[in-house]
Amino acid sequence: MTTRDRLRMHLVQALTRSDSPDVREHIQAALCEWENLPPTPLVECPVCGRVGLPERIVCHDCDAE
Ligand SMILES: [Zn+2]
């Protein structure tokens, strides 16, 4: 799950758990902004050259380690 996915999940859960119309309005607006986010850019591992999502590259099993 990417950072974007987690962000959206938290917003959706906040939306479903709020009884306040004011709060729901702000969360709806936040979800609309989320839709406008640019796609997560891919990064390249400086060691092995593998390309992927930033969190995947940070965590991956690098052959050169
Ligand atoms: Zn690597």
C-alpha cells in the first residue's frame, strides 16, 4: 500500500466516522484534493538501478548490500 493509498484510506475512514457536517465537508474537500494529486513519481535505486515506488526502493532487498 502506498502513502497515497494510506492517505485516502484515512480520509475515507474519517469521513464515515464523523457526525459533524462541517467536518465531513472538509474531509470531502480533502478527498477532492487527493484526486488532484500527481501520480507518485518512480525513483531509481542508486545502488542496483532498480526502479519503483520510493517506499519500495527504500525497503527492497538490494543485491549490492
Ligand atoms: Zn537496490
